[in-house]
Amino acid sequence: MGINWIYPEHEVVRNRDRCINCRVCERQCANEVHEYLSEHDKMVCDDAKCVNCHRCVSLCPTRALKIIPSGNTYRPNSNWTNRTINELYRQADTGGVLLSSMGCPQRYPVYFEKILLNASQVTNPSIDPLREPMESKVSLGARPRDIQRDENGRMINNLPPQISLSMPVMFSAMSYGSISYNAHESLARAAQELGILYNTGEGGLHEDFYEYGANTIVQVASGRFGVHSAYLNSGAAIEIKMGQGAKPGIGGHLPGTKIVGDISRTRMIPEGSDAISPAPHHDIYSIEDLRQLVYSLKTVTGHKKPVIVKIAAVHNVTAIASGIARSGADIIAIDGFRGGSGATPTRIRDNVGIPIELALASVDQRLRDEGIRDNVSIIVGGSIRSSADVVKAVALGADCVYIGTSALMALGCHLCRSCHAGKCNWGIATQEPQLTRRLNPDIGHRRLVNLMNAWRHEIKEMMGGMGINSIESLKGNRSMLRGIGLNEKELEILGIRHAGE
Amino acid sequence: MKKIYVNEQWCLGCRLCEYYCAFAGTGERDMARALAGMKIHPRMRIEEKDGISFAVSCRHCKDALCVKSCITGALTVTDGMVAIDQDRCVGCCTCVLVCPFGAVASTAHGVMQKCELCVQSSAGTPACVRGCPNGAIVFEERGAAR
């Protein structure tokens, strides 16, 4: 065993007065934290194995369990924090790259929390969404520059292909493989019921889900897994994934152990082989190359489906977005540095990329300045946590937002950030049949629908308060935003004034 | 008639149903107080083998063998539900022997017990159905009884 360098991060606390030894915790923990000692008729647990996913806490029928920080600490040091020291020990032990999951949890500013919304008083009436019409529909795609008329003077419909959504929220790309079949089914069914879209991610589309095509965005990533003509034509839109907020600049790696059965078939790669998405698309080294892929995809689909290009929010995001807006793409999706992932190197997740609020504001402004804002719609993702974030994002210039983490949380995710271990106790980020069955899509899709309906109500309430009765009127309406505790430069980039101004 | 059905596809084998069932019979308000240190005698049992699990409870057969075989008339069919009158049960276990589902079992005090769809409680929905974390146990109408 040698020296045990790292003390467990969490402690599982069992209230012996409330525990009835029903062993539900033991049966439900894939990490084998809990154990029943029959000779002593009592439950014991090994804190070191606990990932703090709260499965046992949530299922304990007597509320006998809770999980708290273990509290063990090295000598306090503002520079060498417990986390920094533990990570160093771990690497000295293994010699490996540190892996993490989900979005960056570090203490960087959350600009959404430093932006406040406006409301009407006295001189301009607010609107009650329960009594008056309020439009939450949005349409994504390029807008025609000119009105064209035929020889009789009638308008020619020159509207490029659009996506129509009942509200400005979609489920972001999460591949079949990184999440389970049941998670995908929950997302697909919820999207259909809500009149929004979900996204296949880069793992192809399981044949069972082609029926949800009208509510599906099919993704084409650098690994080109599961991409074929029928796949491209099955969705409502095609997304080219150039980057991901959780890991800008690097590709993906789904271990061979997860490439089993249907996942192998869907991805069109042999069972047991690692699914490696290269960091770049090997055929894209310029905007011109990107344009070729955009038009290849449009050709395959008869120019009937909008093409989305998804990028991570990085330093030069404005210039990149400007290029994409000229590439023939219909929609740009930007993923902020807080965006989630099923597995990402810790150092990349926590140190690469920029906040989505700043990326969105600067991209929207740049495209306006260049007169090409109507060439594309903008979708933003990377930690949209509530309806307030949606409203702020739309007011900063987004046409729509992507939610990934929030959607998974509706399905049970407790942000334990252990997806890469493949033993998700909530049946989401795993392919083990005993675990995936824990997510019943009948329940999962209902919870997603509930969440989105709740957000839609709140969005309407907030818009009504501002005296706005449609998403279109809120879009890019930065006069409805004020910064709080932001410096001049931040306000300038966000294009908003400070509270009190 | 509404009955309890199990979709084994979604059964996790967590056995919460057994505990909610046992708790439902206690009349206590707090499960910890009701069941701490107790051996439970639920009217529903999880059967599991080779990664498949499902909860087994009375099917409320139309032509119930247990009712036919009961020597004291303790078992009756009431409104389509097989009910047991524990005051009349003498604990002969004939019903246990004849039930093809293994859905009748003895209590700690000798007489038999079986699922009576929580009709004694005022909840409306049986406790196992409400307690199942994955919607595997449902209480619904499914055509004619066999």
C-alpha cells in the first residue's frame, strides 16, 4: 500500500438513529462505498471511494445519510491550496494527465451574476404574461439581405432554411456513448414535446431515434463518427463541431471499453476500439476549408437544412465568428469556458477559454459592426443555469441558448464530476446496463419538460416586467441590462452601462 | 380494476418497495422509528437473478387458487381484489403452497398476509408505487383479469 498521500475529500455521515439497515445505499452505489456487516447488523462505509454523487442520500428512505467535506486540511496556505497539493500528489503517484468532467468549477467571475435586468415603472407599462399575449418563439438561421420580387412584383420567398423553436433554449450536444441511451431518449422525447431541438453530439444517431428527426440537430465532428447521408438528412439542422468550451483546442477520447454493442454500430467503429476525435478537423485549416465542409453538408441535404458551426469561446472568438459568418454557415454556436464535458484534461478545462458572456457580447457587436449579423444566428452555451441567464444572454445578443449541464441535472446529475470514471450512479454518463436502467425516460423526459416549461414561464415574467412581449424585441436589447461591480473595460466589452447610470 | 404491475426493465432491485410496503402496515409516521432494528415482513418481495430483478406481489387472480384452497374462508375476492381476513386465518399455509407467484407469506405472528393494494391506508396509490424511485412499479388498469 505504501504511503496514503491523499485523505478522502468527503465524509459519508450516517445517522445511526435513523438508519434501518435497508441496504438501499449499498445496492445503489456503483463505487461500493457502503457495506452491510451481517455479523454486526450494521452498515459501514469507505469514504475514500465516495464521489459525492448523492445517489445514496437521495434514495435513503429515512434520510439517514448526508455527505460533508471531510475537513482534513494541510497547513493552510493561500498559494498551495488543498486541491493544488492533492493534484500534485496524484500526478507524482500516477505520472498521468489529470482528468475531470463537467464544466470548470473554479472561482472565475460569473458575469451573469454581475448583470441586472430592468423592469418597467410608471412611464412604460409592464405586461402580465398570464393575461396578455407573449411570444417566446424564435427562428434560427440566416436572414435574407434583400427583398426579391418576380416579374409580377410578387415577393419571392428567399428565406434560407430555418429552425423554429417554441422557446430560445435547446439541449446541447451530448453524444450517445458519453451519455446513455436512456438519457438520449429522455432528451429526444422532451425536445419533441417542447417543440425545441436536442443535439446528437458526435457519436452518430441511434436508429431508434430517427423518429425524432424533426427535433434533432445532427453533429459532424472531427472524428466523423456515425456520419452518413441518411444521418445528415435525418435531422432538422447539421452542426459542425470545431470546438468545445470544456476543452478548447483538443479533441475527444471515448475509451474502447465504452464502445460496445449499439454504440459501436452507431459510431460505425469496431467494438472495443477507442473513439478518438482529433483536435482539428484534418480537412479544415482555414475559413475557406470550413466553407467547403459547410457547402458539402448543404449539398448532401439539398440546401434544406441550416448548418451550425460550433466553436469554443477563445481569445480571438470575434475574428473567428466573423469568418464563420462569411463561410456560408447559417448559425454560430459559441461554447463558453464553463461548458461541460464527459471527460476533459483538468488543466485545459480550468485554464483555457473565456467566459461566454464576454464572448457573446463581443461577437454580437463585431458582427453588427461589420454588417453581417443577419448572416447568422447566434447560439450560446457554457453554463446557462437558469431562465435569468437565458434572458441576459438574449439581451446580450444571443438568438438562442444551449443547455447541457442544466438538462443533465434535471435527469439526476448531481455534478460529482466523475463522468470519466464511467460509473454514473444516476444512469446518465455510463454504459453499464445495471446503471443505465436507473434513468427511466418516462420520468427523465417529464422532468426535462417541467424544467423548460418553468423556465418559459419565468422568461415571460421577466420580459413582461420589462414591457417586452416577444423574444425578438429582447434580442440584443442591452439597454435592459446594467452591470454591478464591473470595471470600465468589462462594461465596454459587455456593451452595457453600470447600475445607477 | 387498477392493479400493481412491475416493469422489470426499470426495476433496480433497490428493495425500497419492500421497505415502503412494510412501513405502510405500521401506522407510524416516521419510517426510521417504525423500522429501525426490525426484521421486515413486506407483502412485496424483490426477486432477482442474473442482473434481472422485479418486485413480486399478489396478482389478484380472477380465479384465485388461494381463495379456493383457503380452509377457513379467510381469503375472499372483494371488488376484484383478493383480500385476507387475518382474524379468520389459522396459519395453515395452504395458500402459500398453492400460490403460483409466491405472493402470500406469513407474518411474524403466524397468520398470513398479502398485498391488498394499500386499501386500508387512505393514500389511494399503494406505498410501493409511490416509493419506487424509477417508476418500475405502476398502479394502473390493464384490461381483463386472468
